[in-house]
Amino acid sequence: MSTWHSLPKTGDTDPASDVGGPAQPLLTVRGLVKHFPLKGGLFGRATGQVRAVDGVTFEVLKGETLGVVGESGCGKSTTARLLMQLMEPTAGEIVFDGRTVGSRDLPLKEFRRQVQMVFQDSYASLNPRLTIEDSIAFGPQVHGVSAEESMRRAHDLLARVGLEPARFAGRYPHELSGGQRQRINIARALALRPRLLILDEAVSALDKSVESQVLNLLLDLKEEFGLTYVFISHDLNVVRYMSDRVLVMYLGEVAEVGPAGDLFDNPAHPYTRALLSSVPSMDPDHRTEAPALTGDPPNPINPPPGCRFHPRCPMADPVCSTRTPARSLAGEHHVVACLMHELGSGHPRAPQRSLHDPQNLFIAKEALA
């Protein structure tokens, strides 16, 4: 079965490997599902469920930054918490570097040493009763690092994120600005020397000048420590600046994923095009042909049949309300779930040639395997 990842370009290498070769997946997510039950009535019986994440599959390659975008309520943050195992998935599998998370091969404690998360709210992420140095040193101590070594790491990481240990180590969170607190959260996430960082709207609450500083800090740290990022944001300009590949979510499902440059320059899904058309431009002569996105996302308790985007899609055809789109290739390493790109789907804009046509052999094999 094909998966929601775009293969690395020829010549890409695994940053963590001493021997050159194709980049390998560090994180593999297969069929991830999270449904929240709705209870009501006298006996609190389940009356329905919110389908927050509904069959998400993708891979994160070693050394890359995978950007995740979508409207509020599309399931981005829920996916991030599922990846961190902060909530138990309804179904699906998460594999980290070849080992299934939560299995005997990879217990949660070991997994959380290698995967850390930076949240949006920089103040709520820190214990107000702990000094900055104690907050950073707490994680390593929990995982068996000596108090002396943990404190040494805390002071070293404070310097790495641009805060002088002599000035900031003994302070408390309420004494710092938002940008300073987020730098502390980044330092705390790095204290366990992880391989993967999940950044959930980590810069969205910051002023633009501070945001640019933190983004450049993240890029420097990624290179210095050989990190891999899952970067979640609603700011498409920031995602394009940070990401190697971009995954677009809509109503709990993956709509499109591909290399950042290709996805932004040649979006294949109508939802992606509508999202990009909503980004304001400073160039008065710059206009996009894609129609603006209108309406609100459907209710995740009762999502529409077929393609979930079809009630808002300007390219929708009656077949879109009856058939769920399969994965199709929209370009090199570029995958989309849209009937317009699916061979023989019945959509008037879809390729109509036979799947057995030699010219379509590669596309059919990759999209329908």
C-alpha cells in the first residue's frame, strides 16, 4: 500500500548516517485515528463522536522539517498530541525509527527521551514555582541524569538559545517576556537530547520581530544538533520558510503532501489553492486565480460523505459527494487526495485514459498500489 510521503530527491542523504544514501523515515504514522465520544442523557450514554483525526498516514524523514497546515479544527494539534502520546489514539500505529511506539521494543519513557514538544502557550508550559534552570534540568533528572549534569546542561542550553545563564538561570517564568519564555521551552525540549521536535504553533503568539529571531534560532539548532522537526502552524509564509515538505490537513484527513516549493507554486488540491489565495500579499499587482475559501468546515461529528471538502469546493462534481478520493500523484513526490487527479474517477476534470495505458503505468502503480 502506498503511503502519504513524498520520496526524497535523488542525492538526498540521511543526516544521521555516516554513509550516503536516500533519506530514511524517522517517524512513520499509519492510519492514525482519534474519535472523542459525546455523552448525554441521564446515564451519560454515548450519543455520537467527534472525528478529530480520521485515518492520517504520513512519514517524517530524518533531518527534514515537515510543515503541517490547515484551518482551525482540522486536527493539527490533536495529531501532535497523538504523536507525543499525550492522548491515546482510537486506532493506528506510530513507528519511530523502525520500532513501534508503546511496544516492548520502544517503551513510552524511552520514546519521550527522543521526541519532545514545544507548545504554543509559553507561560502555561512552564511551572511558575520553578526557576528557569530547575525547569530545564527537571526532565534529565527524571530520566536518571545526575543533578550536577542536569544543571550543567541547563546552563549550556540557556547560552545556546541566546540567554545568559548568569542573568536568567535564577529567574521565574513571570519575570520573562513571551519570546524569552519560548526560548526557555526550546531549551527545555533539547535538554534530553531528542532526535525529533514537534513544534505546535510555537511562534504564533510572538511579535513578528521576535518570531523571526526564534525561527532563525530553530534553524540554527536544527543544523547544530541534527534535529528533525514537525512544524505546525497556520501561518503559510512561516511554513514555507521553515519546511522541506508540507502536509495539508482538512477535517481530520490529509488532503495533500509534497515538497514545499512544489506545493506552494503548484498546489493540486482545491483546498490548498484556496488556502494559498487567502494569504495577503504586499504586491498590489499580485492576484491569484484561485477562488477565496468561503464557508465554515463541516461538523466533525457528522462529516459529509465522499470528499469532505466537496460542500465548499468550487470544482466539485456530483461524484465528489459519493466517492472518497484515493491517493494520486500530482507531480514528482507530490501526492493529493482529490478525484480530479484520480484516473477513471468519474470527475469531468480527471484523466480519462485507461489505467493500462503505458503512459499512465507509473502513475497507476504508485497511486493505486
